[in-house]
Amino acid sequence: MKPNPTPCHRIAMAAVVLATFCSQAAPAARAVRGPMDDLHVTLPLEQVNGPCTPAAYVTYFHPWPPYTNTWPNVSDYVIINCDGDSGWSNYSARGVGYVLSPKGNFSKGDAVLVTVYGHDLNPGGGELQIGGFNAARPEMTFSGETYTGISRTDYPATSADRVRIADLPTVLGSDFDLSPFAGGDPESVVYVFQATMPAKNLGMRTSGVLFSEDFDGGWHVGSDIGGSFGPGTLPGTNLAVTSGAVDVLGVLNGAGNGSCAANPAGNCLELAGHAGPGSVAAIPVFDLDPTHTYIVQFTAQAPQDLPLTVHLGGSTWDLMIGTKQKTWRLAYTPVAFEAGVSLTFSGSSAADGDHGPVVSAIVLCAKAAGTTGKCPTP
């Protein structure tokens, strides 16, 4: 009679006993990548004391050392509300993102996206220094977190928690790098969101439209003097201000000051603010491959002839923007692979010290190497 098969059995023969033990492979260990830079914004006091109207902020999981490539390609947005009666004078928020693979393979199965939002302890600075809010009455609240990968399918957060900083290691796990919160009050609270997304949606889009911005979701009043936006996430856009100050113009301003001649029916960005000229960079970064030609397309106009510098990877264009509206298409084919490059627009001078080049309908698209032409209009 054959013995019943079992996961583990022993066979004895004469004086020799051979023990055969089942060798069960250890479960694959989960892996975590992050923290990655996400939201970085200061709410204008006009908005806070308006009273504060909830507003959505679109941003990206941005590579952060040692994660300096373009992975993952995930955008997200969150709705921020604030307590205008809290007595605060600086409503600055910062968020960090993490990607967790339950089986340690970020190319297969599902990945868990985690975002933690708190109070920016270093507003305007580059380092990730995040604190929390008053547990009894938070000065800022966050809701409606939604993630989008390269499939452009929205994945709303399935878990939304208000957590004490002291409890973050327990809630998230000891394998999460929570060093950005080291300077925060352990008893203060932060907002933690989680959602599951197919890992294949985390990859980098390689052709077609890689970036598009028409400023329709932006605000027109910033927190800097004169209503300009200083360094940090440009609210409602996929851009960050990297130096100086900028203004968002257009229909957001109604019939008041700040019309957008470059885009009369919509909105645009003026690369100058109350403090003079400014620069912006796309929040996502891009991998450039020599098998593609990359086209930077945008419309621009200026109150007088003003310089504008556009930079993408190994290519820099120094342009002169005139008083007549013009659509620019700048083509670049890299000679070698370039990983994690940025797209930037910089003004270096301003008319009357306050008015700079105005750009709208920014698109970056990738075509087969040697192919030029138009990008789709945002």
C-alpha cells in the first residue's frame, strides 16, 4: 500500500534512517521605497482668511535621494482645508510618498501607495522636515486623496487616517523611512492615505504626451507679497517655483487686473512676480532616450522683448519673447540615454521690475527620433 502523500514524511530502511524534510520557501519579503517628495505648498492668507475654501492640489511622487530616477510615475491630488481661526500665520503643508510591494517585486502584482501629509517645518526650503497638527483641533485637514498612474485611471485612497507622529512606525511599519518626521512633536497628528494600484501602472510613459499644463486648475493669488507665488509647489499645477516669484494670470482674475493676452479664454503663467523674475520646473522628471525626439511646445508673449530660457536635459534654448503671441516648438534628440532630467522655464528680467514673459499651454511630447511637428494642445 502506498503511503498517503504528506508534505513531510520519513522512510526507514534497515538500520539507515533517511529523513526527508519539506523545504518550504520563505515568503518573499515586502519592500518599501521612499520617502519621495510630494506636496510642498504655503496657502495664501487671503485664502485662509477668506474663509478657507477647500482646494485640490495636484502633485507628483518626486524622486528623492537615493531614489533619483523617474520611478514611480504617479501623480496624486488631495483636498486641503484649514482652520482660519487657529491663530497661525504660516499655513505651510508638505507631503511625502512611499511605494510598498507586499512581495518585494515592484514590476508585478499590486503596489501599495502611501502618502503622509503634515505641517512644513522648512517652508521654502529643500529638506524634508515635517511636523504635525494640533490633535484636538487641527489647523489644516486633508481629504479626497486620489492617485493616478500611467493608465490615467484614478485610484482613490482606500484608507485615510489621522495618526500621531509617535504612532507612525506602528501604523506603517518599521521598514518605512520616517526620518522626515524626526523633528515633529510626537503628540501632533499627520494625515496618512493608502491605496492599491497595479504595479504596471507605476512605469514611465515613453512616447506621446509626457507632460501637459494649461493652468486651468491654478490659483491667481499666492502667499508672497503682491499675491505672487514663491518657491514651492505652484498650487493646482504640475509645476514648482524654483527661484524668484511668478504670477498666475487669466480668467481666474475675472475682470480685474492680470488678464492673459497669451491665452484670452484661459490662464497662463507670468515668469515674474512682485520680487522680479522667476523660474519654474515640471514636478515630474523624465527619462530621455536617443530613439525619441522630444518636443517642448508652448505659447508665449511679453509686454516688451524679454529673454526666456527653456531647459530640457542636455539642451538649453535661450529665446527672446516678443509682444506678439507665438507658439514655440523646440525639438531635442539626445545622443545618449539621460535619466531623470527636468523641464524648466526661466525668466531673467522683467519689465518695470514686475512683468515678465507669459507662457501658456505647455506640452512635452515624445516622437520617433527625427520626427518633428505639433504636440496635442492641452
